[in-house]
Amino acid sequence: MYVFNNKFYNEVQELARDVARNVVQPTAEKHDRNYSMPVEMLQAMHANGLLKLCLPKEFGGQGTGVMPGVDPLAFLLVIEEIGRFDMASSHCFQVHSHSAQMLAHGGTKEQLARWYEPTVKDGGIISWTGSEPGRTARGMYNMVSEAKRTSNGYVLNGIKNYGTNASIGTWNIISVSTEGMDPLEGFLMVLVPKGAKGLTIDEAWWRPTGMRAAVSPKLILENLEVPDHDVLVGPGFYPKCQGGSRWHLGFGANHLGAAQGLLDFAVEYLPKRGTAGSPHSQRVLGEMRMRIASARALLYQAAEMWGGSNIRAAEELSLMAKTVCIATAEWMVNETIRIVGTTALLNTFPLPRMIRDIHVHSTHANLDNTSQTLGKALLGMTIDTTQQQ
Ligand SMILES: Cc1cc2nc3c(=O)[nH]c(=O)nc-3n(C[C@H](O)[C@H](O)[C@H](O)COP(=O)(O)OP(=O)(O)OC[C@H]3O[C@@H](n4cnc5c(N)ncnc54)[C@H](O)[C@@H]3O)c2cc1C
């Protein structure tokens, strides 16, 4: 695999690879079957420090990420390595790491000390729920769930869904609209602790065909009181800071890992099955290798651009990298099935789960919108790189 000149990247990759092989691989099937969170992975990442990779240094973390522009590739390497064995587990780490970076971007010292404490002390994980029923049609920032201003904070009501990590999250970022304000100006992000009165988490809602271990429940907000000290900056902060453009590469890295995972599977399986002599299979393997290497080169280059000053270029290259990685993983699915054959699709092998995960996870990335955004940029038209998932 890839060896970097950056010693830190090599170390992070090695730590992630160790967790992926020794903790994620043996437990992935169980969590897929039970729709349960990859708790063993989270414990291992707490023990080896990976859960703190994107927390600022002054709170005991490593201060890395695409948001601060410091060693931006580090957490993406973790996502890639875990994704090789289980995309669902990888997504749990991704949401936590994106959340940690987002909080650091706006939170005060007092807030960050409280919000990060459960992660630093006990390996607590953070969730972030923006999605809600019907939001796609209304537009990313147009939410029905609403916050009403009180004398010392807000009261929230509404229904959110797809809250990855929320079933065990020690802190949960929740986005809502502010009553009486337009969607952009009133877009509000608040932090809600585990077990808060007025927050009901419906885990049974999460029964998808793939990505089952990335447990992403429905959240019911009923007169949920949020004090001012648990508000991230205030209304309008998230759209203004263009936060949404920072998260494309996480999705790309997970699909890149999944594509590599399919290739790893085929390379191990074909000789055992006695079919490695097929010239067709050999050619397909070679093509898989080339496409994955190309996707990886693009993703790594896009990641490093977040360490520079040309943010627009980083945003556009990130959209491209995400698209190429997802398209590569999707292409790999059918090609892998064709060269390994149907026996590999029995549930005794990990292949069916890997395919289901790619199918579900690639679906919500809105690649058509991404391509349109890139085309508009080329034509000199105004684009919004935060509009993709
Ligand atoms: C595994 C997984 C984990 C997730 N984790 C999180 C999370 O942690 N936090 C979170 O907030 N969300 C999360 N999501 C939710 C995700 O970001 C989307 O909000 C959700 O998947 C959208 O649901 P849907 O595909 O049914 O969309 P729908 O609302 O049904 O829309 C889907 C289709 O609408 C079309 N479309 C796309 N854009 C537009 C548009 N602008 N106008 C009209 N039509 C359009 C496209 O054809 C698209 O496929 C997760 C989703 C999955 C699958």
C-alpha cells in the first residue's frame, strides 16, 4: 500500500490498519446482523488515541483535519482503512471526526472543554443530525424542526432522522430552523447531551439493507430545552462558514476503502477457488488496481489542498475526488461479482455485506448534483459546494 514521506501519516495509517484488521473485521458481521454500533472499534480507538485525532491539541487531541487545515489527510486515512473492512463502522468514526472539527471551528473554550470531556475521558462519541423527513426536496438548509427563543436559550420541537451515532452519542449536534427567521439566517446548531429530557431516540427506525452498524436513528424533539451555553455560535453560523464543503472527502475516503476491500477480497478468493488462471479475471484485477490508484491519488491531493489557502480549489477538487471514489466503488461491485462468481455471494463470505453497504451509502451522495455543480463552476456561474451530502 501507500507509504508517505509524512511520518505522522504512516503512524496513523498503521494504527487504523491494526484496529481494522484485529477489531473491525472480526466483529463486522455481528453488528451488521444485529443493527448494532461497532462499540469494540470505538473502544479500541479510544485506547490508541484515534478518537481524538480531530480534537484540538489544547483539549488533548491531535488538532488535525480539513477544517483546521492541519495534516488534513490523517483522519481520512483512518476512514479509508476501516472502510476496507466495514463501511458502516467507518461512517461512525467519520461522523464523530467531522463533528469534532465542526465544534472546534465555532465553540468557546468553556464549551469545548465540556463537549469534548466525555470523548477524552471515556471514549464518548459525537453525533450530528441535520437530516429530517422531506428535507431533500425543501433544500439542505430548509428545516421544519424549529427552535423557539426563550429567555435563556431555545425550546426545540420536530423530527430528525439518520442520526448516525445518536443511539450512544454522549453529545448530539442537532440542526434546526429558528422560528421567525429565513432558512439561511436562522439555521441553528445546538448540542444536546445523552439522555436529555425532550429527546427521544427511536433506534428501531434504523432497518436498512446496508450500513446497518452505522446505527442512524430517528430523533423526536418534544419541548427540548437547550440553554444558550449549548448553542454553537448562533443562528446562521453553519451556512456562513461554508462548513458543508469540508465533508465530501470523508465520503470519498470510505468508498475508496470499500473499493480496496473488494479488490483485497478478490485477490484472496480467486487462488483459493482455483480460478486465478482466468485471463479475463487477471485483466479485470489489473484494471481495478489502476482505477483505485487513480481515485486514491486524487483524494490524497484534494485532502492536502485544505492545508493551503486556495479554499475554492480545495472544494472543487474534493467534489471531484468524492465522485471518482464513489464511482470506482460502484463500478467494482459488478466487476467483482463477475470474476469471483456466485459462491462468494453466500452469507458465509463478507462480500454480500460489502456490496449492500456500497449500495446504500453511495445512494445519498447525490453525484448528479455534484457533477452539475462542477459544470456550473466551469461556466463561471455561482456554485454552492455545501449543497451535497
Ligand atoms: C448510512 C447513512 C448515514 C447517514 N448519516 C447521517 C448523519 O449522521 N447525519 C445526517 O444529518 N444525515 C445522515 N444521513 C442522511 C443523508 O445525509 C440524507 O439526508 C438522506 O440519506 C436522504 O434520504 P433519501 O435518500 O431518502 O432522500 P430523499 O429525500 O428521498 O431524496 C432522494 C433523491 O432525491 C433527488 N434529489 C436530490 N437532490 C434533490 C433536490 N435538491 N431536489 C429534489 N430532488 C433531489 C435525488 O434523485 C435523490 O436520490 C445518512 C444517510 C445514510 C444512508
